[in-house]
Amino acid sequence: MGHYGHVAPVRSSVDGSGPARRAGRAVGRALHLPLTGTARGIRRVTHAHGAGESGLGRLIELHAINGAGDVMITVALASTVFFSVPTDEARGRVALYLAITMAPFTLLAPVIGPLLDRLPHGRRAAMACAMLARALLAVMMSGAVATGGLELYPAALGVLVASKAYGVVRSAVVPRLLPPKFSLVKANSRVTLAGLLATGAAAPVAAGLHTIGPPWPLYGACAIFVWGTFAAFQLPHKVDEAKGERRARLSTHEAHSKRPGLRTVSRPVLCGLLANAAMRALSGFLIFFLAFLLREHPLAGQSAAVSLGIVGVSAGVGNAAGTAVGAWLRARAPEAIIAAVLSVTLTVAVLAAVLFSGLLMAVLAGTAGFCQALAKLSLDAMIQRDVPEAVRTSAFARSETALQVAWVLGGGIGIVLPLNGVLGMAVAATMVAAGTVMALRGLLATPRPHPPGSARPRVA
């Protein structure tokens, strides 16, 4: 043996310590770092300030998944509905789409809320089912999206109903996941902002997939919603706990009813809901009316698609800014904020009707997005303040359903209205005027501030 026992072992790249293996690991880390680093950064943001411990962070991530999947389907349908057929035919198809949609939304208001009340322990499963249903429907639509056949519309209707049902359940779940000393306004701001950011990030990806072929955004949507199906079950188990909760109604005709509703609990809440319904109707109206108006009369020097994109980006930026400002503002006078933002929107709508121009349409879209976000956050604060905790979850479900119905009604008006810009802006101003009246009534009906030390809960 002798001196051979002291010979150092020969290093080989096979044992994992050689230069080739080290270089391979370095390249792997370099390629992997952007993905893992981005994921860790997103997780730190969504789980900040106790949202990770309470489970709110996972709901924020789930809503981002939902927004990304929805925009994939929107991109796939937009080219079919708006840009690949003549205007008159497109209006007829969308009118048929909304006509079919109106009935489910009319049923959604009295059905979804009571269903949630009777099945309070299955809300994770309900959100998972809404995700899975859209994944399957996206695959079904992939065969018809290229031709734009009428068989596309029942599947698209199912996607819309599943999306809105998810929204109702998500609104009912948020109060159960609030971290300590975390206002509902701030929680809803985070959830909404995550959905908007995910939508903005997924939209160019969907457009890129569409260049490969019309069905490809739907394939992407299917993959995203399958991911969302599993993510829904990652929510904490307390999402399905409903200890001490009761049902709320929007109104009651019983003189001595012991079951509280939004009307019997607080008149300002009901007025705030109606004011928000006007803003949501304005949103639906502008989406459909401007989509066809800008196709026939695009902005100066721009194509129809670019014109619609400019107005859409303006509305999206306004909505995101309103959500961010709402979280920062931490409103303590939500009735005053609702009255103020509707008054601002009314002023811009009147200016757009009197001094009609493409620029003012874009300004109105951005203003409406900004003010709608602030008004909705203020309504959430009012419900949190005035509706008893035992029925608060149910109240959120019903208010969200009412707002979705208002959006569909506004969209229906936008479809049937003649493509006259001045007339359209006048109708928009009328919608906002009705909401402003209700907002001012709610402000006047608000009790004076309680003295220091009062037991009334803080708004935010």
C-alpha cells in the first residue's frame, strides 16, 4: 500500500463538485432567480401587515388569478364580437348576449345570496367550482371562437355568470379574513388592486397568444382557471366557518321584523348602495356604448382598436388610482366621499355632453373609473360600520349582486342607444345625476359625528 494511501482522490465533474457541474448550477440559478425572486416579492407584498397570517394574502393571490383568467377570455371574445364582424352585426350579437345575460342576473340577486346563507360552509368549494366551470367553458369556446358562431354565446354566458358568482362569494369572504386592526376598506383595496394589476399584466400575454391563433387565449384561460381551482382550496378553513352569522335582506315589509336588512339598519347605507349602482350602471354603459361609437368614429388620427384601447387604459388607470387612493385615504366620512365623487363625475359628464370631444370621452372614462373605485370602498366602509356583524357577510353578498345587475342594465342601454356621442354623454350624465341625488340624500340623513368616547365603530 505504502505511499499510495496518501494519493488525493481525482475530482470529477460527475461527483457534483467539478467545474462543469458548478457552472451548470450557476446557470440554473441565474435562469431560476427571476421567477423565484418575483414570486417571493409578490408573496411579501400580498402577505404584508398580517395578511399572510389571516389568510387574506391567499385571497389576494386568488383574485389576481381570477383577473388574469378573465382578461384572457375577454381578449379572445373581443376580436370575435367587436372587430371581426360588421358594426351592425356586432351590435346585434352583443345585444343578444346581454338579453340572454339579463335573465340570469335577475335571478342571481334573489338566488345567490340565499344560497350562500344556506351553504355558508362551502365557500371555498363555491369559488373553486366557479374557477373550474370557466376552465371547462373556455375549452368549449375554443372551437367556436374562430367562426364566431352563435354556439359561442351560451358558453360565454356561463363564463360571465360564473365570474359574477365568484365575485359575490369573494365579497362575502373578505370580512372573515381581516387581519387584526385591518380595515375592510384597506382589505378590499388590496384585493381589487391585485386583480387590476394581474389584468394589466395578463392582457399583453393574451394578445400575444391571440397572434398564434384565436383559440390560444382560451387555452391560457383554461390553464389559469385550473390553477385557481386548486388555489381556492388553499384558503384557510375559517372561510367556511359561519359561527354566529345570520341572513340580511335589502329591505323588509314586516313592521316588527327581527331580521335586519340594509334599509332597516341604515338609510345612508341604502342611499350609498343606490349611488354606487348608478356608478356601476355608468361603467357598463360606457364600456358598450364607447366600444361601438369609437369603432364608427375613432379618435382623431387613430384606428378603432387604438381608440378603444386609449379609453380603456384611461378607465383602468383611473380605477387603479382610485383603489390606491382609497387605501391611503382611510376614509372616516364615507357618505361625504360618495357625494363628492359622484358630483365630480356628474360635472365631467355634463362637460362631455356640452363640449363633446374624444378627449373628454377619455377623461370621463378615467374619472368614472377613479370615482367608482372610491365610491365602492366607501360603501364597504359604511356596511362595515352600520350593519351588525351577524349579518354583515350576507349584506356584502347582496350588495355586490345588486351592483352587478346595475352594470348589466347600463350595458343594455349602451347597446340600444343610437351611436350619437352627444346623446350618449347626456344619458351618462342623467345616470350619474340620479346617483348624485341619492348620495346627497344619504349625506343629509347621516347622523352627526358622535362625541369622543362613543361606542360607534370606526369607519376605517
